[in-house]
Amino acid sequence: MNPPVPSHLSRFLDQDKALACVHCGLCLSVCPTYLETGNENNSPRGRIYLMRALQDGRVPLRNAVVHHIDLCLGCRACEVACPSGVQYGELLEATRDHIEKCHTRSAFQKILRRIVIERVFPFPWRLKLALLPANLIRRFRCEWLLPSFARDALALLPDAMDATVLPEISPAATEPRRGRVGFISGCVMSVMFGRTNQSSVRLLNLAGYEVVTPPRQVCCGALYAHAGNLRRARACARRNIRVFEKLDVDAIIINAAGCGSTLKEYGQLLHANPKWAERGARFSAKVKDLVEWLAPLKSLPRARAPDPSLPATYHDACHLAHAQRITEPPRKLLRTLVGDRWIALPESDLCCGSAGSYNLTEPEMARRLRDRKVQNILKTGARTVVTTNPGCILQIQAGLRQAGAGHIRVVHLADFLVESLREATPGA
Ligand code: SF4
Ligand code: SF4
């Protein structure tokens, strides 16, 4: 039983934003959890109703209500469909923050959320350390010793992990240089996808940019914001703003869609303090996803994708397609590489179930959505699935392996571009 909610915590939603929902229901058909369950409480409209009822004290903060909010992926497909401009992501983060302050979770959920997700994932060296036993278990094939939830989590890890620390300065490959950009190396990206970070910096260098990767940057805060800890998310935002304000850069580039959407919302995240809100908005205005930055450039070397990679298809990461509304630039880049050997993916923008740490906290729904994504991929006959977010890569690759289709590669667009360049010009 939860203790009564203290009065100073009971108004967690911006009332005007919460009332913007007019219950039209146009968002229902794009909501993955509603599509899977058919339960109105698992729809955007139903959840907003629950959030408002919680705030008004019309429903108590019970497990059943928390479950409907927990089951939300935060994929923000509902925002794109909503004609009233409801800022669902903001309402969700405020509600989750309220839940974590006022609701008593089970011991297992506390360990998972407060320790694994909040105290390990955002710190690259802790994550590396935590992955050591996981790698040993996989090497000696001892997975059978683990409980099923731990086996599922282990199955998400990539075959090869390459932790890489990028140099602080990576010079442009052209003379004179076109400009100078900052780079966010990410927590999970720098531990599990070091090669993708290197590919991203390589592409920027080839396009004429000097790349600065400040070593004092920290987690973007997305993991905290999604887990309902806005205090820590704001601390991360303030630290990154201080670090990048010192650099004279044209843009701040990120290659992970989930981080990008949080970085682009620092102004809103820090809205309670006008000075920080202004600094946050200035920082966010410079943030660009890698594909958004590269797609318009004419100077990026072009090549054809190697034949074994084809045909290829593209999966929209939710936080690129819905939160950042970027759908065409990655397709444009991909089309230059694969030409007509491109196959559209059915339900390409329906969440794959990864959703940050969702596949750890809500494994059953995550599995259902993963299997749905895999079935759609198998229908295309593609040999490569290209995407732009580390969580999606891990989730979809695990699903394909599970379905006996591990030969289908899931690859970040940055790596796909660099591989094509190497194929065309060895040594590039
Ligand atoms: S964020 Fe995604 S899962 Fe959550 S209500 Fe909106 S569409 Fe549904
Ligand atoms: S589309 Fe927007 S206004 Fe309509 S029910 Fe969904 S969230 Fe509410």
C-alpha cells in the first residue's frame, strides 16, 4: 500500500497540456500497446485520462494504474497522429517522475530501475565492468544456469562488443575544412557500438568537418527521464550544456536517436529555471542527428552497397521518426547506396519493443513487439536491416536470431555507409 501522496507532489502535470487531449481517438491506431492488447487503458487517450485522474485524486496510485503507465513505450507515435498537438512525451515523463516519488515498487523492480538502469548503464566504465561476467557466461555457454529474465537480457547483447574511446579532436579529411562539430559519444554507444561511433566521426571528417568529442560529457539523461528520475536527467543536461558551451562548434552531432530526442529537449527539461531553460534551448538548437546533418551534404563521398548486403530495408527508430520527425533523410542516404534494391518495411515506424530500457522492465510486451517486427522483416526478404538507434539494433538482431534468421544483419546507417565506401575505395 502506498503512503498518501504529499500535497506538494500531487500536481505533477501541466494542466493546460494535460487538457489538450480532446479524446478524439485518432492516436489509437498507431499505438503499439493498444494494437497488441486492444485495452483502452493501454492507449494514449486512456493513459492521459489516467494521468489526469491521478493528478485530480480521482484514482489512487495503485499497481493497476502504474502498470498501464509502465506499459507505455514512450515511442511517441501518438504525438505524430494527434491533431491537437498533445505533448504526450512530456506528460509521460512528468507522470513517471511522480510515480517513482510516490509509489512503492517491488524489490526486483527497485534493483532493476534504481541500480542497473540508473547506476550502471549511464556510466561507460561501470557498464563495461558489468558486462564482463555476461561475456564469460556466453563464452562458456552457461546461459542455462540463469533465470529466464537474465537469459533474455543476455540474448540482447551483440556478438562482438567494441568499446572505443574517441580522440578529443578528429581532423577534417579535406583542406580547408568545411566546419567544426561537437560529437556526443553516448554511454551504450561508446561501450557496445564503438565501431559505429568511429564510422560516424569518419563520415563527418570525410564531409570536411573537424570533430570534437569532449571527454567530460556525460549521459544525455534519456535513461533517467524515461525511468522517472527527472532530477538526475536535469543534472546530466546541465553538465553537458556546461561542457559544450565552451566549444566553438557549428553543431552537436548524435548518432543514437533515443539520445538525440532528449538532447533536443533540454530547454523544456530545464523549464523551471529560466536561465537554464535558455541555455538548454541554445544547446538543443545545435543538436542534429547524424543523418539529418549528412543527408543534405553534396561533398559526402558516394558509393554502392556491396551486393551481399542487398536487398536492404529500413526500420524507423521511434525517437528519430516520431520524437524528431526525421524520416526522409535516412531513406535518402540509403537510396544513394542501394538504388532500387531497397524494400519498404511494413509497419516500419511501429516500435520494435526496445524503447530504451523497456525490454528489461516490460519483457513480455517487448517480446511481442519484437516478434511482430521480425515477421515484417521476414516478409521483405531483405538481407540487411538498416536503422539509427543502438537499442533497435540489439532488439531486432536478438529477435532475428531467435527466429532462426540470424543471417539477416541489423546495422547502423553510419556503418553501412562506411562499409560501402570501403568496398568502393579500399582504405577509405
Ligand atoms: S508513447 Fe507509444 S506506447 Fe505510449 S501511448 Fe503513445 S503511442 Fe502508445
Ligand atoms: S489524438 Fe490527441 S487529442 Fe485525440 S485522443 Fe489521442 S492524444 Fe487525445
